[in-house]
Amino acid sequence: MTLGAEEELHLIDLESLHLSGRAPQLLSKLPGEFYSAEIQRTTVETNTAVVRTLSELRAELLRLRKGIIDIADPAGLGIAAVGTAPRSKFADFELTTTGRYGRMQEQYRVLVDEQLICGTQIHVGVSDRELAVDIAQRVSRDLPALLALSASSPFWNGHDTGYSSIRTLVWQRWPSAGATGPMGSAAEYDELLDDLIASGVIADAKMAYFDVRPSSHAPTLELRVCDACPLVDDAVLIAGLFRASVRSAELDVEAGRTYRPLPAPLHRAAIWQAARGGLAGELLEGAQHPRPTPAATAVRNLVGRLRPQLEELGDWDDVNELVEQVLARGNSADRQRAAFAERGQLDDVMRLVIDETQGLAGGPTPSGPALRGYPARAGDEAIGLGSQPRPAYRAITEFFRESAPSTIATRQKRRDEWAEQNGVAFRVGGVDRPFEVDLVPRVITDYEWSELSAGLGQRARAIELFLRDVYSDARVLNDGIIPADQVHTVPGWRDEASRLPADAVRAPIIGFDLVRNEFGGWRVLEDNVRNPSGIAYGVAARELMDAVMPDLPRPDGLVDPARAFAELRETLAAGGRDGTVVLLTSGRESAAWYEHRRLADEADLVLAEAKDLDMRDGRVVLRDSGEQVATLYLRLDGELADLTGSDGRMIGAEIIDIAAAGAVFLANAPGNGVADDKALYCYVPELIAYYLKERPLLESVPTYRTSDAAERRIVLERVGELVTKPVDGYGGNGVLIGPSASAAAVASRRAEIADNPGNWVAQEVVALSSHPTLSGGRLEPRHVDLRVFAFLTGTGEGDVRLADLALTRMAGPGSLVVNSSRGGGAKDTWIVDNGRKAETGG
């Protein structure tokens, strides 16, 4: 049960932070007993001496890393022990010039050219080869957890791959990678190697790149699935667990316990799942019928199962402590993504992995105290790994940490009083409800805001082009991009919209609902094109915070949301000609009456109902003053065409006639509902490609159209796993989240979809990000979404901009439905734009 390790280390130019192919020069100055070349000139491999304890292995790994650092640093080089160097690109590959490696490149071509990857191999002494072959198969069920702990390669070719270990997928392309399949004896294993070599597919036994194999050059069993680990302690943890797994299998062999191997496809699936999610996702757990299990639970289960062997080997205390540390701080993939999220710079990630590789075995000392008692999770936006506040939230969390519960309670009382005094409310079912704002703000960094601006600007332009086209030439239908019956039969289609001027902006104000998954990626959940609300509420949230929490530290570059009022006015005025701008409301009974009044007051709009308008000489005018109306901003609860006066006059129809003649501009025109119908949401990526000849910059949530027979079958089988929604629903009404619904509710929804398939869509459940929220005087995570508003004056790149505000909505306790009418609330959203420090006083 001796231990040893081989580490593959990337060489990094410390100035450019790119890979450096200077391994031969370094190796000429290092002892060949412990250091060797790899297939790529950008990598050095270390080989530890044989040791017996985890402490000795830690010391060996640190010693060998220091040996390289001492030679590399004067040459301006550093080392990074990660599966892939975050800034590496395919063009960085440089072949080490030996005959063996030259032959491999000639034979395997692209497989060799993409080998900019590094792993950690752990050796456990098993002197009996027959026993080693048997054990190699028995430990296979523990490999996914070990891979998840080591995962350190989320970035590949300069992009986030969506995997925690993309190295695993690159490595598994080799013809001799993966599991061996059942092996009855060492002779059978050796026969397999001989046949592989005789086939010409591999050149020698060293190319048997199995997940676990008897070493080709030492009396050991070798683990080969793991990524290189920047923190030495992560490698030590994996070594301790692997040795215990080997010992457990050895005891089973000695006791004559039978072993039933996992079918090869299931083993491959388990390895893939670990590579995909690492510690932030789920692992497949179970000896015969693996099922998804939260990664942290699966890892703790493994440690618990191996405890007798860990105690026997004297490793229990070390492993138990190390596993809790890595589960708290995350694996390297988690830490790399957290570093990238701050500024969107791969250089930051490169510096992180170099510093960790060249630093202390357990990593750097935390920058501040952990937020103890907060149930941290992978997808929390404010509290990161190890319960450490993320940089943008350090001052905020420190403020609440130092605030007494009585102080918080006083602030919450003042919040409620302020909202009531200022009339900030929304209407549900004819009843006014208070607009509840949590006192912990949400921060959107300047990097995140720039990414959203580009992606949502693109999406808004495509939607506007679609609306103009579908109500005129209908090229998108004639070219087969969208089936005509998917457009003309949706509830949002309005025949009268075809009469409006072809060049008029139809959706000058678009609202987008976004969510973030647990890996930090933004997804567009819904498009709101008819009359999206929330602008006034976003401003009110900031005013409330300024009144109640004036001493809460603000970041530099904080954008003033009140700027949105002027932006709204400019956008609405740009569409009209002579006259005033009117916000046409359904009146005091409207659910958004507060917003209507606030927008009119602050954006210098005339607030009017149908009774306040008149039609004279082919113009819309204000009845009392006779002033001509240039723009009608429609904020109606119903359709304009159905609008009548108190005398029964068809006011809406007359307005449409005037708009068709170009004498009044209808902002958020009739018929826009065709673009935010949830069944049409699926086509937006295709609209971006069709109209803009671009790829979507922001992804949508995977969505199924139940009107399609093939997709309907999938949905009917998976109603309990999906989110199902009515195509014309709003405010969370009619939404069923399958995993949290009762069997009866799932059965009922399945019947509803089968009876009226065109009325529904289904979406995959997104593991929404969370945010600290005050509850009972303490912070707890709640799921959040984000509503962002785009203002359009045309279809060019310079004709769209995001409003200087966003509205964060949060779900109720334990809920995924993020809507105030369903028990949630809102947060002040702090958009940071450091380019505006001068104008905002930041």
C-alpha cells in the first residue's frame, strides 16, 4: 500500500500568460529521476519517490514543484497544474521531438495535436499482478467521485466549455482509453495488451490509457482518470481515497466476495456525468443501478463507506478534513469560473491557477471571515466557495454581519412604512399588494452588464425585424423558418397589425426575463414584447434603499436607475412626429396603475384613458385641450381594437385607422403578442440567424413545443421533470414545476396538454442562482431572476440600448416561481458601469 504520484504541469510564460514550449531547456537542468518530458513541449512531468504516508506524499509533491519553480522563475516561466490551461489554444501545441512522439503524431493526427492537457496519476503499491487486475475492475465505481474532486479544466480553446473537466472528453478519444471491460486474470489482461499492440492501434503497453491499470513500469496500480490539481492537498486527498478504495477491493478479493461489473455504457455515463458537473452537479451513485445524487452527498458517502480502510491506513483524519475543505471551497473548475465571473478575463483565471500551483498546499488564506450559518450553494451569486463573500459583496455582507438584529428589524419596518407612504404597490385580483423589497441588493458587475447589453441588444433587434416582417412581406414564413400555423393561430396574432406602417418601430420597449444557472451562465427565460412592466418599480427599489439604507456601502460606478425615465421619453418621442406623448392606460383598476402614474410623472408623459382622447381631422387629440398626440404608449390590459368610449364609440378601431395612415405612432403596437408567445420563444435563435446572420450571444432555456407531435410525446412522458406553462400566461399563472408538484397535479397537467397541445410549452428545469435574502433577521438564499428592458428606435446596432436599470425578482421560501404575485419579492439591482464613474459620482 505504498504511494506515488505523477503530475503533469503546464509551463506558462508569466508575461504573456500563454503556454511556453521551453520544457526541453528546463529538463536539461533537472534530475531525470524525478522529471521527464511529455508529448507536448509545453509540459513537464514530475515523478515522486515511493512514500508510505499522505504527509510524505504532500512533501514530495511540494518538493518537486519547487524544483521546477526554482529553474523556471528566473526564465520568466511559471507552472500550472490544471487539466487545461485556461488560455490555451489549439495552435499552442508543440510536439516534443522524439521518434516515439513523432510516430504518434503521424498515426493519430488531431488526437495528438489537441493534447494540451495535464493529469494527475496516483500509484498504489500492489505487488501481485493477478490481484492488481482484479482490483482495477472493482474500484471502477469510485472513479467518478475522484474525477469530480480533481476537475480543473472548464476552459478549452479560450472558452468555457460547460464541462468541469473537458480534459476527460479529450482524453477519452484515445482508442485505448476508458475501462477494460471484465478481465478474468492477469494473463487475460496481458493478452488484451498483446492484441492491441498487434492490431497496430497502439504501439506499446505504455499506450494502454485505461482508467485504472497495472503500471507498465512499476509494481503498482495506477489511477489515470483525474485532472491535474493546482492545490497539492486536492491531489493528496485523491491519493488517500484511491488507496482506501484499493484496500477495500483487496479485502473483498481476500474474502471471496463476488463482483458484478457495471455495464460499460453505465460506467462511461458515470464518468461523463462527473466530467460535466464536477462538484457543482450530480454524480451517478449505486453499484448496479446508478442514480443521480448531489455530488457533495456522493463524495461524503464514499468517504463514509471507506472509513474502515482509511482508519486502517492511518488516513482517516487527513482525508475527512481535506474532503470537507474541498467541498467548501469547490474544486479548481469552480474556483476558475468564480475568478472569470468577476471581470470576464481569462488572464485572471491564469493567474489564479499559477498562484495556487506555486503556493501553499492548502491554497491561499481566505481574504476575510466566512459567512457562517449561511447555507452556501454552488449557484449563489453573492456567497462563493468556502462561504466567502464574492468581491462585489464583501462590503455589503460585512455591513449586515455587523448589524444587530434589532437594527435590521427597525430598517425593515421603515421599509414597509416608506412603501406605504409612497404608494408603491401592485394589484392582484383587484386588490393592492405592497411591493416588498429585500434590503440586500443584487450587484451586476460591469462585465456582466456589457455581456447582457450585447446579447439582449441582438435579441431585441431580431424580434423587431420579425414583427415588421411577419405583418408585411412574411418572408420568415415563406422561407419556412417558422410554420405559418405557428404564427397565425397564436393568441397574440392580430390581423389589424398588418395595416400599420411597415417602417414603424413596433416594440420600442421590450422586457427580457433572465435567469442564471449554477455555473453562472445567463439564460433568457421569456421575452415580454406587449407591455412589459417594472421600470417604475426598479427606480422605486433604489429610492427605498436610499431612504432606508443610506449607509450601506455603494460600489464605484453605480448607475442611477432614474436615468431610465429620460431614456424612455426619448425612445417614445423618436417614433412620433408633431405632438405630445401619451401613456394610454386602462385606468385605476389596472394591475400596473402605480407604474403608469409614475412613468407619466417622471418621463413627462400625459396619462390618459380612452375617455380622454378624441379623433379629429384624422388625428388623435386630447379631448380637453385639443393638443395633437404624436405617440400613444399602449399600457392597456386588453386589446386596442376592443377599446370603446363611454358612449360605445369604437375608439380603438379609429386609433388604428389613424395609426395606419401614419398620423400617430403606437408604441408597443397591437399584435406584438405574437413575438412573446411562449411557443414562438423557441424560434428566437433562428430569427437571430435569419435576420442578422449572427449566432445568439445569449442562450435560451431548452423549450419544447407541445404542438409538435414528436416533442409532445417527450413532454407527456416527462411532465414530472419539466416546467410546463400556458403559451399566453403571465405572472407565473398556470406554471407547473414538475419535480415539486404532486402526482395528481402532474397527471392533471398531462391530461390538459393532451387535450389542447397548442396551448402549452414545456421547459427544462433550470437550477436557478440564489441570492442572500433577509428572513427573520438572518440571511438565507432565495432564487432570483432578472428583468431587463431594451429601448429601440430602429433595427440597427446603434438603435437599441438597455435601460439603466433592472428589476430583480425573488422567489418565496423553497420556491422556483419568481413572481411577486406568487409570494416573492424584489431587490434593488446595483448595475456597475465603471466607465461612468465621472457622471455618477462613483
